[in-house]
Amino acid sequence: MKNVTLEQIFLHPITQKYLKRSGVAHAIAVAENAFMFAKKYRINPDHAAKAGLLHDVGHFTWYRNGEWDYDLYKENDIHAIKGASRAHKLLIRIGEDRHAAKEIAVAILLHTDSYLPAGELKLTPLQQVVTLADEADEEDGGSHHYRKIDSDQALECIRALDKCIAEEKNLSQKIV
Ligand SMILES: [Fe+2]
Ligand SMILES: [Fe+2]
């Protein structure tokens, strides 16, 4: 099975297009958080980091009179549904394992309960990790979506995370 890296996902034009909407810095921070939480809770760090990176690719830009309208967003947003579908299509296109692609897409679908009945879902550990990772990077008024990161620095972070994931994979293969 071909190993799909975060770098491949990150550099894909579809990822670049949609991450620019929801914030590259936020996506990278959530991927890093998800990797750390995955290690802590002993779940697959590769799946967690990929879901973290792609969790907000479903965002639409809710503008009214040239300005972001938070009420319009709250009322109409389905970014987790769109994101899950978009991420799944992208992952399959890049060559991700089908089972992994599904796990990642469902974690994206459930990373927010903004459109779901409260408290009625029982999340898997991967889904909890992605939700925690996102919440850990949230700022008041959604300003985490507007934090900037230089593109060279972004790619450096992604490569560093790929290295950490590869090290974790090697470690777990040695243990098994
Ligand atoms: Fe989100
Ligand atoms: Fe987010």
C-alpha cells in the first residue's frame, strides 16, 4: 500500500484552495494537536493528523455586503458535511487506503456538533481526538480562521509532522 503523506495532501491544489478559505495556520495547528492527542490516547496518529489538516475544507464563505456574517454562517453552515465528502474524494484520488479514507472522512463529519442534536452521538476515539484538537485551537469570534502563516513555514511544519508520523509508524512496527 502506497503511503500518502501530509505533504502530498497539503500541496494538492484542492487542499490549497479550500484551506485558504478556512485558514492554513488553523489547519496545521489542528493537525499538530491531533497528532499529539493521538499519541496520548494511543490511536492512529497518521489518520488523526490527516483528519486534523482537512477538518475544515468544507467551509463556505458567508459574506453579506462584503463582510463575513457570523449569524448567516451559524444558521446555514454545513461545512463538516461538505468537508467530509471533499476530503474523502481527495484522499481516494491521491491513493489513500479506502478504509483510512472513510475513517478520516467520518471524523471530519463529526468534528463539530453544530448541526447535530446535542449529546446524542457516541464518538470513537479518533473522532474525539479530532474534535479536541480543533477546540484546542479555537479563538473567540472565529479568529483562528484568520491567523496567517507564511507558505514556506507552513510546508516546513507539514514536513516535520510527516517525519513524526513516520517515526511513530516505525516505532509501532518494532513493538509488534
Ligand atoms: Fe470546523
Ligand atoms: Fe476548525
